[in-house]
Amino acid sequence: MGAVSAIFALSALAGYFGSIETLYRPIVGGPATNPLTAMTFLLLGSGIALGRGHYGLWLQRILGFAGLVLTASVLLDAKIGTDISKTFMLFQDQVMQDLAQGKSKNMGVNSAIFLLLSSFALTFNSVRKINIALASAFLATGIPMISLAGYAYGIENFYGQMSMVTATAGVALSVSTLSMTAHNGALKAVLSPYIGGSIARVQVFLGLIVPFAVGFLIIKTLMNSGEGDFLGIYTVAISWFIIILVCASAVVQEKVDSKRRAAEKKLLFVAMNDPLTRLPNRRKFFDVGEREMLRRKRTGADLCVLMIDIDHFKKVNDTAGHARGDEILKTIARVLVDSLRAVDLPGRLGGEEFAVLLADTSLVGAQRVAEKIRQNIEATAIEGWTDIYGPITVSIGCASAECKSGLDDILSTADQALYQAKEQGRNRVTISKSGSSTKLLEDAKDG
């Protein structure tokens, strides 16, 4: 939208350059977009459109300050009668010629205030003063909206010297200026993807459309009585009161809803993860595993499961106590995570039993992963245990999803392989395929 306001500005300047009055004065005999106004729109619109990254923020700072200088000069001229703004103005001869013919051509005070507030918003956004930028942008938004309401209602006092081009470009600039602060404050609450934001956006839309539509119908019947101006002011005031009320309620709603979402997220984590090791629990492991089985049926991708059991874990609890046993479980969980890819899923199924889901992994690849896990666990030092009693070891059974009907079938096959690893002396990997188990990698382990 910043680019849109810059395009409006360029079209107005092109009108001056090519002597095409319609481009800067769309209504015959009506207000025109002053060259200084178009220049300021071009500066601010470009700053918003290009203001990304470190250098973009510096550009915003420079262009925002330039906008402040231009608009402040206009306000000073209006206040104390100086001609400072003429120093910066393009196409001065054409402007003076139109003024001599009695045509409106100056930057009005309302336009100057709007652009001053927009320049403040751009400047403060560039230095990360987001709340000040948001407040400035919000205040600025009302001015072009009131001008457009004036054009819609036919009330000249509403738009004054602000041309239709300036009012339309002003709305585009207001939207883009507000969008810079969309991640903060009331605007963040209104734009929230959750229920509070959805309700707020509908309320803002209705708060603008309904009063303006009703006001338009009533004003048309009262214009001849001279009361149209008063009702127009009342309509605009009511619309902005509704918007402010909606924004305030959206902020409160978002705070309440964010606490609810955080609580739900925490409950979901507790329901789906083991509280001791923080690994996925049996429920989550099976949920993900069943989805992977369905994906495998569609794509034919490889899928393997590892069943892991800590050797002689009862000895740990009997010798060093359950607290030490819990520390060992947490340590093994960390080793599992560190030994796997981000796409693999480790889980604690209960007690000292762990499982790993290896998506898109062949049986040979799963065998290598299992051996890596076994070696990493055996090499892990655990103070208060391995320095006294020796290393912690695990036995691992591995099975492929090939020719298996479901996740339970794979786990059962992997569990049989794990049982054989225990029988054959523990601290080893046994791989099972199609129900028959064979101990592999023993030579590699010994070597």
C-alpha cells in the first residue's frame, strides 16, 4: 500500500509536468493536490515500500525526517505567514498561475497535519518506537477518512482543500503506515488470527459501513435544511467511537484468549509427552506412527521402528535409588534426541523402554542409526553411576514396516528382535525382517 500512495503521488506530479490538470485536480473547480503534497506522499510511500532490513530502516529514517521538514514548513507558513515551503516546491510557476486564477492549489492545514503525523509514524518506526508510531499512524488515519466522507456526503467543510487524489492516496498511506505496526498493540489484537481478532475485524467493518451508509441516506434528506453538516460530523464521530471501542475490547479479548491458548498448549504437551524425559509418550508415538503408516501406504516410503530397553535397569534402582534411575532415564532421552534427525520421533513407551520411529529410512539405514544410539549411550558418562559401576548399556531391536499391517505389528516384531538381543548377551542391536530375527553388526561392534 505504500507503493500505491507513491504511485498516486507520481501521477499527480506527472499531471503538473505534462499540464494534465485532471491528474492533480480530478473534480473540475475542486481542490488540487499541491506539488509539495505529492512530494511528501512520494517520500513517505517510498519509505514504507522500501523500508525492510537494516538499510531500509535507515532509508525510512531519512525519508520520514524529510517529510517532517516539508510538512512543518507548511504549518509554519500557515501559522506565522512565512514562505518557507516555497523553497521546496516544484512547479511553482504553475501553482502561482492557478492561484492567480482563483483555483485552490495550496496544501491545506488538514493535509499538512495528516502528513506530519504520518512522517512521525515513519520516523518513530525506523527507530523502533513502535507504540508512538502506532499512535501517530492511528491519529493520521482519521483525516483522509473524514475527507472521503465529505466527498461522499457532499459536505465541503469535511474535505476543505484536500483533493480527491490526496484523500485516496491518504487512505492508502494510512493503511500502509498502520501495517508497519501490525505486530504491536491494538492492531495486533484486531489482526489476530484467533476468534477475538476475527470478531474485531467484523465489528470494525460494520462500525464503518453501517453508520456511513445510514448517514448518507439521512444526510441526503437533510441537506436542504442546512443540518447536513451537523449530522455528518455526528456520523463520523460515531464511526470512530465504535472503532476505538472495538480496538479496546479486542486488546482485552486477545489477552484473555492468549492465556487460554497458552493453557491449552500446556495441557496438550502434558497429555502427549512424558513428564520425566519430555519425550513423546505412548499416545503421541502411536498417533504419529499411524499417520506415518498411512503415508507409507500412499507413497511406498520406507519406515522402520527401533525398540530400546536399558540393560539391568532394575539394578540401577535397587543400587542407587529411583532418583538416580530418573536421572539416567533423562540422560538417555537426551542422547536419543542428539543421535537422531529432526524428522525422527523418539518416545518413551513406559518404564525403561523407549522406541524410535524412523521415517523414510531403509532397514540398513535403521541398523546404522541403532548402532549409533547404542554406542553413544555406552559412551555417556553419568556422574554417580558410570564412574562407580561402569557404563549404561542398551539392547535394541529393529523392524521394518515391509509386509506389516499396522504399527502394532511392527512394534511386536521389533520387540521380538529386542528379546533376542537380550538373550544373546545384551548391549547389541538385532534386526528383524518378516518375522525372522538375525543378529547383525556384532563384528562391527566388537571391532
